[in-house]
Amino acid sequence: MTGEELTKVKRFVFQKTCNIKDLQHNCEHAKRVASNAERVVKLLKSEKKVDLNLLLAISFLHDINHAFFKPGFINYFLESKRLRAVLPKILEELNIKECEGKIIENAIYKSPLSFPFKKLNKNQDLYTQILQDADTLDLFSKEREISFNIAKGNLLFYKILSTFSKFTFKYGRENLKKYLNFPQLAKEFYVQKS
């Protein structure tokens, strides 16, 4: 993927997500996941095994369904299905090459539910594994916790989840390696302990 194509993807994602109510899945989250993915590639010494621009495009697009669907239990449990409803059209609109589109779709459709269900992708390609880990690493970041605390005041779904949030952040941070395709990343990423 060219730098120009990546810029087009970023512009699209920012236009669709920078002003959504769901702060847990806005463009700031996408930026952090992309940053995590880039760092994971370096830590795994996988620079020659992935197209970094393609991986970053995947990272920016991974939660694009949240621009079209309200947060809630239905969107959470049907995330892959809802992504399938919007992502192909977006890839077509962005003129993504078919071979790259397949990699993007595979990684994004398989990335949800690492936490708390340990639905990992250890037998999938690097794009899929890195995306999932980059997203999980952000899930327990201090920035994500701050946005959660704001979101719970604005959206009922997060208000309901807030009942368990302190325990979830603490448990997840203490057991992070159990929810990663590359458990060694847990010690490389500083995740604020509760």
C-alpha cells in the first residue's frame, strides 16, 4: 500500500470517527492502535514481514463500524457481522486493491473478543495477530480508561459497564499476557496498573 493510499484511509476514518459520541472507538483510539501496531512490528522485528502502510490502514479501519452503529451489547457481540456490513463498501469507495482488501477484511473480522474471551488468532497471519494485540494493548491503556470515564457519563452502554470497570482494568492489566497473541509484548508495553 502506498503512502498516498494510507493517507486516504486515514482521512476517511478521521472524517467518520473524530466527532462520534463513542469516545472508546473514535479517531484517537484508532491513532493509538496504529501507534501500538507500529511499535509491535519493531519489537517483533517484523519490518520485512509486513507492509507497514497496510498494517496501519488496517489499524485505522478496525473499528469503523462504530461510526455507523450505536454502542451497545448488540454491536459488541455482533461486531464482526456489523463490520462485514460496512467494510466492503468502504474498501471499494477507497479503491483498495482486492488482494489488500482481503488482508484488511481478514484481520479486522477476526480481531474482536480477545478480552475477555481469549479469542486469539495465533494461527492467523501477522496482520491479524498484530492488529488484535495492538487493540488489546490500547484497551488497558490509561488513555482508554480516561475516555471510558468520560463515555460512561454520556452513553448508557458504558454506564452499565462501569459497574465492572475498576475490576476489569485491574484484572486485565495484571493478566495482559493471557490476552495477547504475542504474550511477550505485555512486559514491553507500559500499562498503568490500577
